[in-house]
Amino acid sequence: MGELANEIKFFKHWQANPKISLDKIMYEYADVLHFYLSISLLLKVDFDFYEDYYNSLCLDFSKDNYYLDLEIEDKLCIMFSYVFYEISLFSLKLNYYLERKSESDKVMFKILFYLNEIAILNGCSYDEIYKYYLKKNIININRANSNY
């Protein structure tokens, strides 16, 4: 997440014209997504319910006039904060979540929602997210095979 934030540069207000590269952003985003999916597999997250939960989160944000009126940089800051919060809470209450699968899945759904919002706020569609992920996944597999 730190490398992704560093590429997006939303927090670097001191830089007059930060050079932002969508390719570099999505390269780091794909790593975060890869890590997220690896954990999801370990936790056996049931994504069958993701669409309904995702839609409810979308609805919550679409009703929030304060959020809707924010600049993109501020929305990115909020999404990063939410990801860090959910990850921190999950790790602090790991045993609780491991014993409550549906609660665990909801947290993982929230994290994925916030991660997707980060990509969307940077101008990516779901198809582009998928393409970047596949491209970076090949690199990650080659690295794993060569003991990187």
C-alpha cells in the first residue's frame, strides 16, 4: 500500500507538479491486489455475496454529499485510510474474524471495495484493472519461480 500511495502522490502537497504515471500506479496496484487475493484464498472468502455487499457500499457513498463534493486527492486519502483501518482492525481481532466467517468475508469485501475505488479514482475501469493484474501476475509468477 505504501508503494502504491507513493506512486499516486495524493499526499505530496509540497510537489508543485508531481509526475504521475498510470502504468506505475497500476503496477503497484496489481501487487496490492495480488496480495489481497492471496489472503482471500487462505481465508476462503466466499465472493458469491460480494456483489450485493458491494452495491450496498456504493449506495452508501453515493448518498454521502460530503464525500461526493470532495476533490479526488481527498477521496483517495479517505480510501487509503479505510483500507489501513480495516486491515489493522482485522489483524488486531484476527481470532474473532477467523471464528466468524461471514464477518471476515464482509471485512474482506470492504477492503476490495476500497481498493477498487482507489483504481477507479485514478481513472481505471474494471477491464483495465483486470488487464493490469494479469500483466503483473505473470511477472510475479516468474519472480516466485526464480526465488526473487
